[in-house]
Amino acid sequence: MKMMAVDQGKAFPGTPRTLRRGHIRIEDAVKIYGPQNGGILAVDHCTFDVPAGEITVVVGPSGCGKTTLLNAIAGFHSLSAGAIYLDEEVLCGPGRLKAEPGPDRIVVFQNGALFPWKTNIDNVTFGPIMQGTMTPAQAYEKARHMMADAGLRGVENNYPGEISSGVRRRVEIVRALMNDPKILLLDEPYRALDSLTKSVMHEALLDIFYRTRVTVFFITHDLEEAIFLGHRVIIMTTRPCRPKKVLDIDIPHPRDYSALTTKRFRELMDETAMAVHEEAIKAFEAGEMER
Amino acid sequence: MTETEVTGLRTFQPAEAGTVATDTPNSWALSMYRTALWLKSPRPYLMLIGFGLFLGFWYLSVEVLKLPRFAEMPGPTEVIDEWLNQDPTYGLSIFIPEYYMHIWVSTRRIAIAFILATVTGVPLGLFLGWSQRFKQYVFPVFELLRPIPPLAWVPLAIVMFRGSETPVIFLTFLASFYATALNTMLGVQSIDVSLIRAASCLGAKRWQIFRHIVVPGALPFIFTGLQISVGVAWFSLVAGEMVSGQYGLGYVINTSYTMVRYPTIIIGMVTLGIVGYVTSAAIRAVGDYMMQWRTRELSLGRQ
């Protein structure tokens, strides 16, 4: 906790490169659902990098297979071929196509996955206590600090069902950060939120990112969200999923919502909107929009 | 509105969001609040009217109009008179110790059977839901035995068990057991896979996931199962008591029929209704207590 407080003051524009971790490299990833011949090709020879200490956003139409990639990184699914590396160590690859889930890569889920029967603070302390990396006393101490830092003071002993969905997402991100993960995997986490809450959540996420510099891999179908948050935006083709266009977003960090009205933001939107739209049409024609 | 104005201009300020705090009401205050709401709503009065209409219909059809097939039936005044009589005509009222003996014997059988069904049915259901392999072994047999009505087990129960007590408890146990195990299994299957994935992301081992995610996640279904279980337990208990035994409410009803003590039949039936309702409510209360999170969510009007 002390480290984080110091970070907040002086660390921006970035902690030294040597401290950065969470670099993901996806190499020639293929995922076929069903039989190897004639199954559904969800991910087609996909290769790209998620640089350490940055926010990488993957944009693609619903059902394009981007969640499949995220699940492969998290270790929920196997790949059919190819490899994924985390900080140059093999997560999954030939010989072991399914990664082990672990607290170095924590997923924040589309519809939220706080345990409804645990109070917020018990959710936050779940990771370290289960792993045995902290005593319960240490875990609660750290959790209280982290929740206070994230503006969650006062909801510690409430249940997730008693707080608003926006606050729930923040609790879930704090729960992930408690484990000091190398990378956060966010699977359209703000999809179900209304647009006002969403804008607050975006800034909250950036705020957390500036404080911790944790690598973020973010999946969305919302281009505006992608450009606003990302250092790098990867636009995916519709199924099978493959990078169609990689954009380095040159809007300076730290960003806040005023970035949305800048000329550069509009230019980037214009440049990419067509590419995303094309894929959306293809997806629609393939009858995949309902997924 | 001020919040959007503020956050629209600057980066997110943790201090502002710190005000989401709410006072957590304790469960006593919550139940008082709900009781007060209930008394203000029309519900309790509609309920009283409902009871009134039921008794009125009974009274009219039996004692006033004396409808053809109702002539032999005891009317409400006769039953109440007998039930509350210090010296009942047919020997059973709230002043007779034997009455409580019958209630006690039935309740005891229910308790034993219900507890047995719970301690066997819940673990079985949990494993059925949790392990595909286990389910493949056990579930087909389970599904084949389940449709056999408890009454069809009567002869085997008498052959298998000694005395008159154990067969009755066995029959009562059977139906309860199926309801509990099946609902528990469905409860495990109803758990959002995201929760299990989240737990494994956070480093929980398999048995930790079982203990912290699967068991609490299945609890709402388990308690639904237990409610059904206690209901069908009374159902098959009475059937069992009619077949064998010297005490119990089912026995009271059956012997009163053969000995033409009609008001006593009704006393037995009403008592069954009341005792059954109380056991059901008790289980609901235990469930609410064990699932505080759910009670609190529901009290906020969320599903």
C-alpha cells in the first residue's frame, strides 16, 4: 500500500520499464470449436502483442471470437494451435494448449462475478486468503486501504447485491488488484452499464491504471470506449477473428473525459469507424449479431 | 446531477465516491420494518377475509343448508366445540395429553426422516452437480428409483425393517431425500460459470471452490428443496402412519374413520395443516438466516 501511495505522486508518466510486467504475446493462435476439420473457426492465425504497462483494447463485433482469445489467456479454454506467452514464459503452446488459471492474470467479467454471498470486503480478500499469501488480518488491512483508495469506503460490509452496478465493478477491479496481477483481462466489463455510469467507470479505470500501471487487456465492441481508454487499439475481423488494423493512439495520457471532444479523438474515430463498421456488416450478414 | 458535472470535467475523485456508504440495517430492524409494511398493506385483511369465506362456506353447506353429500360431515361449530372441549365426546381435544402425544410422535418421525434426508440428500446433490463422472454413475439409478411412489415401498419397508417405527420413518425419508438431492443438484448446476472461473482466477483450489462457491451458490436451491422435502415428508408420513403404527396424526385420522369419530378426523387434519405450516416456516426462517445476503438483496426489491 505504501508503494502505491508513492507511485501516485511521482510515478507518472510511468514506472521504469524494467518494473513493467504483463507483456502478452499471442503467436499464431488458432481456435476451432468442434471437430478439427469442419468445426467452427473462431480464431484464425492471430498474432499480436499486448505491451507491458499499457492498455490494449481489442474491438470487434459481438461473437467475433475475441472472448475466445481472452479465455485462452485466462486459462478457461484451450487453443487449437499456436502459443501465448506472458513475459516471455509460455502460458500455453504446443504440448500444453490450455493455460492454468492463476492470480497473475485476473479476469473482470462481462456481467460481474462478485460472489453474492460474501460481503464486498470478503470478496476483495478472497484471493490472498485462498492462496495463503496473506494472513486474514493482513488481507483485511490491505483490502480496507485499497477500497478506500478506490472510493469504496463504507461499502465494505455490504453485500454486492446492495450496491449499484457501477460500484460493483469497482469492487471487482479492486478484488483483482489485491493479488498484484501482472495483467488485468477485462471482458466488456461495462457493457451492461448505462452511459453515465460508464463514463465514470472509464475514468475510474484510468485512475487505477495511472496509480498501478498494471497491464490491461480490454475487450469491447464500443470503438469510442476503445480509443478513449487504449494506448493501442486492435480492430478484429468478424469470425474468424484476426487483427484487421492496429492503431497506436497518440492522445497523451493522463486522459480524462475532455479527450472525447478533442480534434484528434474525432480524427481517430473517423479513421477507424469504417473498418469496424465493415466488420459489423459482415457479422450481421453472417447472422451472428444475436450472439 | 452535480456528480456528472463534476466527473465530466476532471479525473475521477475517490473522495466523492466515498459517500456511497449506507447504514447497514440489522435483521431485526429489517423484519420489524417489513412487519409494519405488511400490516399497512391490505394483505393481512384479505387473508382474514379468505379464512372467513372458507369457514362460512363450510358452515353454510354443512350446518345450515345440509347439502346432500355433506350431511355426514361435521360442521365447523361441532369441530371447534370438540377441539376446545375439556371433556370431548370422542376423546381428543387440546385438553387431552394424548393429543400432544400424537403430534409429538408425528413430529419426531418427520424430524428424524427430514434430518436423515438432508444429511444424505444435500451431499449427494452437491456431488451430482459438481462431478460429471459421479453423476454418470449415480444419476441413472437415482432417476429410475425416483418415480416409484413411497406407498409402493410399503411392503419392502416392512420386510426390510424391524418394528413399526423404522418402516414409517423410511417411507417418510424416501420422498424427502429425492426432493432434497434433486434440488441441490439443480442448485449446483445453476451457479454462474463466471463465479467458478473468477474463483479459479483468484487462485482457489478445487476444494476451496467447492467450499466457498459451490455450497453457498447452491443454498437458495437447497432451501427450496428442503421446503418441498418437508412438505412431501408429511405427505408420506401420513400415508405410512395409516398403514402401521399406534400413534401419530395419520393414525388418528385413519382410526377415527374406522371408529366413526368424524369431528376427530377434522381435528387431525387441521392439526396436520398447522404443524406442517410451522415446520415449513421454520425452514424458511433458517434459510433466511443462512442467506443474509439474499434476504438483504430482496429487501431492496432486487431479484
